Amino acid sequence: MRNVAAVVVACGLPLSLPAGPAQASEERYEREGGHGASEHYESKYYGAVEKMPKDRIGTWVVKGREIVVTKDTRIKEEHGRAEPGAYVEVEGTVVGKSFTAHKIEVKRSKGR
């Protein structure tokens, strides 16, 4: 490992970390069989709710990402209301570019 560090320093490669809060995610990949198989995986996503429908069913925007919320999505509001400005954890399935939420949990209410 010492040699790798020396190479990085010798090359002068800049090392940086993104500014802002850390965002963790967990993903589990699976592949469906057959011709033209599609890849899907389970994932967690964290961020502030930017937009959501009044009846909660439909497309939400969380930290710039569209999240599909269905009648089967569980919404946990122990730490505040699910509303624009609330910080949430979203668990769901990603297929292609579509993220369908199974559970949304409010981690911090709006303004906290």
C-alpha cells in the first residue's frame, strides 16, 4: 500500500472529497433471465423531498431524482411529516432509470 501512496504523491494527482452531507446507499443487484434481460436491484436513497403529489401517490422528486410512489409504498412519519423539505430515506427497486419506492421513512422534518 505504501508504494501506491508514493505513486499518487509522485504523480501529483489531486485527491478530493465531495462537499456536503455524506450520502450512503446500499444496493443488491439481480438479473432477470431470458433474451433481452433487464437488470434490476434494490437500493436506498437519501435526500430532501422537493416535490410530491397532494395524494402522495405518483412521482416524488427527492434530491433531484424521480421516485415512483404507489398505493403499496409504506410511508413512515415517526420523525416528521412527509412533505417538501423533509429529509427522507427511500428503499425500493431500480429497473433501468425507474426507482419504485417500497418504503419512505422521514428522518428529519422540514426545517430541522
